[in-house]
Amino acid sequence: MGRKAVDITTKRTIILLRASGMSQHEISRKLNISRNCIYQTTNKFNKLYTVATKPGTGRRSKLTDRQKRAIKLQQVRDDTLLLNDLIRYLQTSFNITVSRRTVSRILNEFDMFSYVAPRKPRINHRQRYSRLQWCYQHLSWAENDWSN
């Protein structure tokens, strides 16, 4: 049998019934909740004066929100930066070592992506000359000509 989270309204009901003088056993039978849950809820309320659950725990982030915004700002300033460049920026500015995956995840939080632009062949002299000729030929076109 697995554990089931008890909602806050039920916890408040437990506290009210306990304050009214009901025993743990009676509350347990009335609400169909284990006595251990009732015991823990009343103890927590007596210590902390609240029945709210703590936010989920987990590993703390290595970077603060300020540092994450700094990464975003660097990427916005120069969108040609590689992930390794951003890692080097963090190392020099904040003295923090992070992985490429961490930097990529942070950029994804801001709906940004870092990728290598595909290589494109350069324009040679003949192509450049023919493009210029085409431009000079169409220099006198009116707006109506372009719409066709």
C-alpha cells in the first residue's frame, strides 16, 4: 500500500477536531486516515503553527538567477557565441565551472538556443558580377513591376 498525500483542508480538519478534544483514534476512524498521519500533522502544527507542505526538495542550482540572466544577456549581445564561449565567460566572470548541458538548459529556459550555423559557400567574383548586373538592369523598375 503506497502513501497518499493528504490535502490541506483535511489537515485543517484534523487540527480542528484535535483542538475540540477528539482523540487520534476517533479522528482516524472518522476521516479514514492513519493515526500516524494524524500524529505527524498535529506535531507539525504544534511546532511550526502551519499545516502547509514544504515545496519540493531537490538539488540546489549551481547558478543564481542573476548568473542565468547574465548568460542570457551574453547570448543576446552576440548570438554567434558557442556554448564553450559561454562556459569560458562563466569561468572568467563568476569563477564557476559548468557543463555544456547546463548552459544549454539555461538558454532553453529563456527559449533561446545555441547552435553552429551551417557553412555556406562564399560568392565568387563571377557570381558577384552577375548579381550586380542584374541589380543595375532592374534599377529603374517601378513598384508595379516588382509586384508582378
